[in-house]
Amino acid sequence: MNTFQGRAQLRINKYFDRLESLIDTYRGAELKQFEGAGSKADFDDLIWYHIDPNTGRRTRYLCGIHGRKGKGNAGSLPTDSLPYPYNHLIKVWIIEVVNKNLSATEKQAQTSAARKLLSHMDGDLYTQTESTVNNLDFGERTVARLRSFFDFCVKKGVMRKINLKRSDNRDRTGHAYLDSALEKLPDITTVLALGTIFSNVFEHVDEDGVLLPGGRIIMRDALIVTFTALSLASPNRTSAEIPLLPKQKLHSHSEGDGAPVYYLDWIGSKGYGNYKNHVLSALAEPVTKAMNFFFKACEPARVLCRFYETPCRSFNALLGDLEIAPDLKRNLFLDQRPNLFTLGYALGFYGVNQCVPVLKEGADLISIHRTQRGKCFEQKPIWSLRSEDRLSVSYTGAQSLSALPILFGYSNIPNIFSDKVTVTIGEVQDWWISFYKENILPEFPLSFSSGESSLPLKNAMFCFLGSWIYGDSNNRGSGGKLFQKSNFSVVPLASLGKSVLSRIGLNRDITSIFQSYGFSSELSLSPHSLRHFSNTLADLSNIPIEIITAWSGRKSSEQTHTYIHTSEEEKSGRVSAIMNPPDIDKRTIRIFSQEQLAKAANLPASLTSTGLCTQNLNVTPCDYLNDFVSQCFLCPESCHIAGDEDAIKLLLKDLSFQVMRLDSVAMDLRLPTSQAMKQWYVIHSRNVHILSMLIDLMRGCSAGTTIRYSNRNSEFNLIDLSTMVITKVACALPNFETRLKGLIEDKATSASADTNPQLRSLLSSFGLNNKEV
């Protein structure tokens, strides 16, 4: 169906009418945060890049038919486009998803799920039913991600409502809960196997991280066992934090003659800041060896990153402390600027005397028959290549004129310069750097892990060449992105985490690290199992929960309990201490109010960070969540105590932070076009106003007054526990919709005022303004 026929069909169907109207609304918006094939995003582009206005992160979104990724020129051919109007609907969904409070990886996954549906569904979107979607057999994770897409489409009136039921075959008995908790712990046999594999992998590496003469090490296996050793030595997130370790060696600190304390500098995730984190002394030796090894071994990839940032620097400036093999070094002039391939030569990508065919000076290929063109080329050592040297664009390594497949390490490469007969080294270099930044690592020079934390790739501890992680580029398998197996393709940090997880778990298509070293195929690890393991061992060692929480990089000790799987018998003796910590000052107003509330109202009263909780947490664990730092705020079971200075200080800090969040959204360029951001701004403004009123009441009411907020009646209930008199205080809320409208209008006025600053300057020189003309 062509575009004209598609538009004609829209006029005879109410769902299509609404869909076209929806698309036109989004097409008319100014998409400053997106880029497409050109500098500006267009709804007909097959690839979009989103630039985060806060971090500058550049995230790639494929917009064509799902499943074409990795096949030829993925996403660039007209045949890769979804049929109209779904090729435009997927852009609408991308705009919506990028404004959600999700990680970049999850945003890509949600848009990919919608693209998968639009690619494989039978018929149009409005005809889909629960049965037709289930028949596609996408799997539970994809279906779960489709629910939000369907909700959006139903809300906009472009399809009928679909109820995708969640499969729930769980055994909810107490025994099942205990069994599932224990399943999160790795079998001790698996942990012992990892120790044996670590010894085998690093057998030929000394304590300083130097590979012994004649020794061999498999880089990908070394990465896996190092990740697992770090997960055991310090309970950090395998895919979110370990890939982000900066280049460093294991640090130690001693007080006087005391035993050394070992630690590493970590970049935090999930809101937890950067910190120095303790490493278990029992694992200090293997961690030291592994860190020393990667400190040196990954330097070639770091050199490439420095080159991609500033290609004009000399060998010496780029190489730094990296030692070049003597037989390579004698052919190079290190005070000169390298090109891509002479730098690759210095890094050991080619043989000492390896040559490639280059066009002879003065040769004219146009006037020579194809069969005779071989006479126009001569073999030239790679170390002596210059930017002006011309190479054949032949893309099959078997051809006598081919240089590009040899230089990039492939038997065959895509015909990337199809419009040319020859190409210069300088042109290839410019193309490659641009290709790498656009297709392999759009956020370069930064690289993100699976979370929202990032690191300049040139500073990463685990900076990997594509050939190390994906194997020989001439072997089959791991299609992925074009050229990702090349030595010149430095691997994104998020891909490192995924690679490790794929080898430690059960995967039918991948040989696990355990199988590779002769262990049972049944051995495996789940992503967070080692984190659960170290947390549980720490708990069994009677380490306080606050210390375990900090050690694990968490902000809340409540989260830590889900990672601790101590038996119920061992926990029972600690319950009293947890509910009534012995080090709490019994004279504090919160403790006094807790006792008074339990006695006067016969309610359970548990201490919280900002007051008291009247929910019986022993029977019904808390599942309340909000969008604030103080997790109990606005919970109907939460009580706040007037005069509680510690709680007031915490709530004031929270208020300050939430006001900053509102200010950030108010200045965001996406606000006028994003319905999700508008809705969040209104709701959050209301809640921040309530928080401000709560703080005023806690300061102004007589000490000991219990304060509860009723969301249903939009009022505060002030309770005097000594007399049980309740005073109601109405919560007068401003009209935040009107405020938002005014904010958007001010933005529009400001934008229009700055549309032509040169004209405005000219008019002002004559004493005029725009309105007077």
C-alpha cells in the first residue's frame, strides 16, 4: 500500500482517522531532542537518535521492521520501513517513551516491543485482540512491555482495549516463598567452580598482571571470572556498576600496625553516589592480579578512544605509557601523527612486515580495463601508509586488490564505498570514526552501563576491543552490529555486562563458562545471585544492616532485607532488636509518641525515618512507593510528629530536592509537547505543596501532636494523643494546571521573541520594536 492509498483508507475508518490526527499532532511538534538521517529528525527516517537534554546521552532507536537488525544495511533501505501509518506511529511511541522515568535500555526495549508487534501482527492495529497477540508467541517480557503501548493507543482512541492477562502460576504458600528466596543464592559448588576457573584462566599471569612469556589468556573468559570475583569480593551490581569501574589498581589503607583494608573506587547507580567500597581481604589476592592485568591489557582500546576523540595528536601523546613491541617500534616515528591503520600497527593489530595494495602514484584507473587494474597497484607496508594513499574499494579479501578487508580484519565487508573506485586512507579514517560514533557507540566519548551511570570510555578499567569479546571477525556467529568484531571497534560498556551474563547463566545457544572448563552444564548463576550471596554471608557474620546497605551501594536498608536469605530460625532472635533498636534514645519525641499512640489508640506503631507507621508490618509488609526521597510521605498509614526535629530536617532536604526537580522539568524543552511531563509536573507540584504544608504544621503545632494526611478529603488531621481531640486543617491547593499553562505560554513567548535577534537589534537601533512595525 502506498502512502496515497493509505491516507485514502484513513478517511473511512474512525481508528485510522484518530491515528492520522495523532500523528499530525506529533509531526507538528518541534523535535529538538531528536536527530535522524540528517541533523534534524524526520518522521520518514528509519533511525532516530535521542539526545538527553540533561546528560547529553545519545541513544539510538531503530524505527523499521523488527528483525532486520544485523542484516546488511539494517535500517537504511526503503524495504526496511514499516507500512504506513505504523512507520509514523512508532515515532510517536518513541517520543512518549523517552519522556518516561526509565533507563535508556528499558526505553529501547519498550519501543522495540512495539516495533516487533507492528512488524508481525496480522492485519491492522485496531483489529488486534488478546488472541491474536498471544498467537504471536512473543514471550512474557515482550507482552509486559506491550501493555503500556496498548494503554497509550487505547487512550488515544486508535485501537480497541485489549486485556493481556499476566500468567501467574506461582505457589504463594510460605514454603514456596522460602524456596524461591533460597533459589536466589548460588550453589556452593558453583562458587567453588568459579574459583577453579579463575585459577585456570589466570594461570600464566603473575601478581603484577603481566602475561608470562609463552603464556596465553582468553580475554573474554578473564573478563567473566574477574566480574564474578568482584561480585563476591564486594556486592555490587554485575551489569550496572562493575563495567563502570575506572582504570585503577586495588587500593589499601592501614591504621598504624593494623591489618590493611582493601577498596576500589566505584561509580554508583540507582541514585547512589560515587564511593570507595570495601573489598574482602580474603579475595584481595585474586582481585589484585585481575585488576593489574586489565590495567595494562586494556590500554590499546583506551588509546583508540583517545584517538577517536582527537585524531590530530601524535603517537607519543596517544600511546602514553603503553610499551610498543620493539620490532614494531623501529618502523615508526613516534613524534608524528598516526592515521587509523598506522596506529593499529603500533597496537599490534598487524604483522611486522604486513602489506596491503595501494594505487601507484599517477595511475589512472578510469582508462584501464578492469582485468588490467592490478598493474596499477603496489604492495606497501602498513606502517608506512599515509593519509593520501589510495585503496581499492574491493570488499572481498580474496581479491588481489583488496586492502579494506585486511585492514579491518574481515574476509568480507559491506560495500561501504559503492560510489567510488578508490578511496584514500584519510577518507576511510573519517568514515570509520563517524560510523563508530553513530552506529556502535552513539554516546561516545561516554559509555553507559545497563543503568543510567556513565564513564568516559577512555578511562574505563574494562575497555575492550571487539575481537576480544566477539571472537575472530572471520568466524560465524554474533552478527550484531556491522564491524563490531573489528579490533577498531571498542565495545560499549553495557555490552560487556550482557556478554558476562550470557556466559554465566543457562543459555541453549551459548556455551557457559562452566562448560568451557569441563564442569557440568547444570551449573549457572543468575545475574544478582552473587550479590545475594555476599549480603547473606555478611548478615550471618552479624554485620549491622546499615553497614551491609552501604557496602552494597543502597540508599535504604529496607531494600537490603530482600537480598538477605538467613534462615527463619536465625532471624527470629533478631526481630525484637530490629523493631526496637537498643541504641535509640528513649527520650526522643518520636519514641514517646510511639508508646503513646500504641497505648491510646491501640494501633501498631513502628518507627520510620520521618515518623510512625500504623500498619502491622509483621503481618502485612509495606509495599507503598512514592516519588519522594522520604518513602512514607503521603502513605495513609503514616503519622508525623510535631516537633520531631530529625524528621523535619530530612523532609526539608527532600523538599529542596523536589523543588529542584520541578524547576528542571519547567526548563525542559520537551515540556510543551510531552503529555507525560505535563501530567507529572501538575501531580508533583501538588504533592510538593502538601509536603511544604506538612513541614509548616510540624514546626507550628504543639510538640507531640500527631499529624496524618487524608488524600481523600485533602486535609490534615491533627491528633492530640493525651485528649484524643482531632483538629482538621484543610489543604488549600493552588490551580497548578493554570500555572503550567502560563509556564508554557511564557516559553512560547520567549521562543518567539528570539526567533530573529538580528531583526530585533536592527529595529531597536531605529527606536522601534516588533509590535510597532
